[in-house]
Amino acid sequence: MRGISSLLLLCGLLLTACSDSERYVAFGNDRVYYVSPVDKATAEKVGHFLQEYRYFIDQGAVVQLVNDTSFVARFATRAGIEKDPYIIDGFVTLQLEMSLSVFDGNRVDLQLCDSTLTTKGTITFNDAKAWLEGRAYVEN
């Protein structure tokens, strides 16, 4: 009996640890996940921006926000999106508008990821400015 109680306690602790690491804000079926030091208020601002921008249209879109050395918005996308110039143009516009609307013009980098949030392409803030000036986007 004592072994079962210990096992249940351990499972409860593991579930609590998992839920703490998977913090998100839901916008209907769309979600903004965020990793410390990004806070819930920032995730909500980004989510509301994405709703207004019409990226979040209640279709299960996922974005993860991280801040290592700079703020990064990681978008779960379909395979090949990171190689489509038309789509890249849209993400560059979204990136620069997010920078102005949510972060007072400060640097925001984007990562285009697969459904498991494995990075397939990165658009740095400098890449976005270069793209607008007619220079090429650099794939990683």
C-alpha cells in the first residue's frame, strides 16, 4: 500500500512539473506558449496582436515565445514554408509590425518551425530589414 501511495505522489509531482513548463494562453483553438523569462502578460499581448493581424483564426495555430539573448517568436508551420518567398514576405511584415505594436520597435526574431517546434528557418530582425531593402533572406 505504501508503494502505491509513493507512486501516486511521484506521478502527481511529475504532472505538476510538466504543467508548469507548458505555460500557454489560449485564443480559442490557437495558443501562445511562453517560456520564462517571458511572462503571461507578454504572451497575451502577442496573442491579441496575432488575432488582430488575422494570423490567429481559431484553426489551431501555435506560437512559442522565448527570450534567450533576444526575444524570439517561434511559429509552428507546414513543411516547406521556410522556403516560400511569398510566405517569408508575409512573416517579415508580421515580424516588423509585431515589433512596433507589441515591443515598441525593439528587436523581435522569428523562427519558422515544424509541428514539433523544431526550427526550420530563422528570420532575424536584421534579416527582416534586409528583406524589405531587397536583399535576400538567409536560411539557416
